[in-house]
Amino acid sequence: MTAPHPVDTRLPWHRLLVFGIQHVLIMYTGCVTVPLVFGAAVGLDKSTIAMLISADLLVAGIITLVQSLGLGRFAGARLPIVTGATFVAMSPMILIAKEYGLPAVYGSMLVGGILGVALAWPFAKVVRFFTPLVSGTVLTVVGISLIGVAGGLIVGSDPKSASYAAPSNIALAAAVLLIALVCTTLGRGVWSQLGVLIALIAGVLIAILMGLVQLGGVSDASWLGVPHPFYFGAPEFPLTAVVAMSIVMAVVFAESTASMLAIGEITGKPLRQADIARGLVGDGLSAVLAGVFNSFIDTVFNQNVGAVAGTRVYSRYVTAVSGAILVLLGAIPRIGAVVAAVPKPVVGGVGLMLFATIAVIGIGILRRADLADRVNLGIVAIAIGVGLVPVLTKGMFDRFPSSLEILLNSGVTLAAVTVFVLNLLFNHTRLGELARGATDPEPVDPVPPDPVAA
């Protein structure tokens, strides 16, 4: 009898539980930071943010179960995958909320998810066009553009407020950053992996001493409950919002594909095109569920990919346990209320590190696209410039039609479209040969061998 692949091995229940809890601890801070930052950025009260956190954990748990165990032949990569809210959608969501309101955020997300489910199989066939040049550029812009959001949480949003840019708040955020740095650089094993979570907890303790933590709403939250569908009202579908969220879905697909391929390499389980497609259907389902339950689009969490490599525990049943734990946490609203009480400077300090890390990861991916080639260098330079200009030049597109501002003011959307189109033109057509000239070296970002051939 042939032994099952390590990915399909069922471990003893106590090992499943221990490693499952570890995965949850590794991804928890990154996952709940998305609703915390989004809620604060659009001015939601603590009880509403607590609801977003519960919905976030619930959907992340469901999609983790789908990706780990599979949903027939329809969805799920059947790999040791933990999913959670992606930061890629953050800026577009904030812009849509401010322009059209929250019903439009979740309506456009719902449509984006439906399109994602429909296009997952075709996308798996064209994944070769989402090269490191594309994904690295987009992640770099995502990280840099979100740093301003973290800074806003630290200093405040109202310049007329007495607490705006208070030195005490800045000092609190700096302390959180310092603690995270010490844990992640000097810590070993799990202490290093949980550095951000430790910094968050330490920041809350410091904030309590400073009198910044208000737990009055925690006692009002129930112990058990399920997030209310369409909490903000019937979904709305402004065209520009739908287009923006559909572009975000494509970027999430590219990000998840890279992560799934990495998991395949780590575990020694070659992935077929069908495996990738089912994994992408899982991403699309996350957006559909998020649109209904007021949550966020999920993607494969790379820190958990690192945990699989570090522990060499490849069983997908471990991450299935993680998914079950997340579902349980999402069904306990009081947990969401506690997390929502974390002061904004603490969230901003943690967010600053997480967002900068995303940018650094993007830069690391770009190193795989040899930027010594002048054409590739030009593509990256233009895409990053176009993506960051609306972030750094406030009001640049204020005189354009409001329906276009969602697209034009979203650095992520602009960067993604720009780098994808330019990479397609200069690295996948004859135009690249003409641009480089007959004596120039071959393109440094060629079409790689298809690792997911059916």
C-alpha cells in the first residue's frame, strides 16, 4: 500500500491542535489589522469595527477550510494553506467608502467575487503573464501607499483636535515598533514569528497605563453570534467601484498563485493547472462571502507559508484545524469587541511595520526580474511612479469626474494596470525586441516555463 503524501497525512489530534493554534497565532495580527485600519480610516465606531473583525475571522476560517479540505471538484487547492484578509484591497475600499458609501464597498466586492469565481479557470491558464515584474511592482506600491494610512492612525485624522499629532501617541507607536523590532530580530523560533502580536499586546498594556483603552463596549457584546448579512444595507454597484474591485481580484489571484506554487515546492507536491484554478475559486468565494457578511477579500498568508517551511509539518489537516479555530473565534463577537478597543496609535504602529514589510517583500520579488535591463527598469519606474503619484499628491484628480476618481486615486489600481499592460507589450510581443534592439540581451522577464501545466 502506497503511503499518503505528507500533505494528505493525518497527524495525531494533539499535534493537529498544537500546530493549528500556532498557525492562527502567526496570522491573527495581520488578519485583524485589516478591519481595524479600514474601520478607523472610514470613521466607524468601535462596535461596528468589532462586527467587521468577527466577520473577518469567520470568512477567513471558512475559506481556510475550503482551501485545506477542498469543496469537491469546485474549489480548494487541498494544500496546507491559511487565508486571511489582504491589504491589496484596502486603499480601493477606503476610496469607495468615502465616495459611494459602505453598501457600494460590499456590492462591488460581491460582483468582484462572482467574476473571480467565473474567471478562475481561465486565469489559471494565463498565470504566466503575472511575472515577478508585475507582482513585485504591485506589492511595492501596496506597501508604500498604505504607510500613509498607518501614519494617519498614529497622528489622528482631525488637525483641529487637541490630540492631533500628540507626542504621547507618537511615542506609543514608536514603542510598539521597537518591541516588534526586538522580537522579530532577536527572538528565536515562535517568539520571532509572533513578534508583531507580542508588540500589539505590549502596546495595549502601555496604552492602559496611559488611560487610552476604553473597554466600555466589550461587556455589551454577546458571547455567541454570527455577523449579520448586509449589515450596512442592500449592496450597491457603482460601475467604477466594480471595475476597481475586479482589478483588485486579479491582483489577489496573482498573489495567491505565487503563494500556492511556493507551497507546492516546499511540500514537494507538484501542482496541476486544476489545483491552481480551484485555489483561485476559493479566493473568489472569499470575496462573495465578504460581500454578504461585510468582511474582506482573503488571500494565502505568506507568513503561514513560511511556517510550513520552517516546521516541515505539511499536513493540510493542520491548517483545516486552524480554519475551524478561526470560525469559532468569528462566532464570538466579544473577541471582536476586545480587539476593536485597541487604541489607534497601537494599530498604526503595528500597521506601519506590516505595510513596510509588504513593500520590502515586493522589492524582494522585483530582484527576480533583472532590472539591469533598461526596458524592465523603465516599466517598473513608470508603474511605481504612476501608482504613487495620487498617494503623494493629494487632490491631483479632484477636477476629474467623480466616477473616475475611485480608479485614478487608487495607487494599487493604477500600478496594477500600468505594469501589466507594459509588461505584456514589452515582454510578450515583438515590441520588446524592437525596444531592446538587435544587440541587446534577451528580455530579463521572459515567459517562464509553465509550472502548472495540466
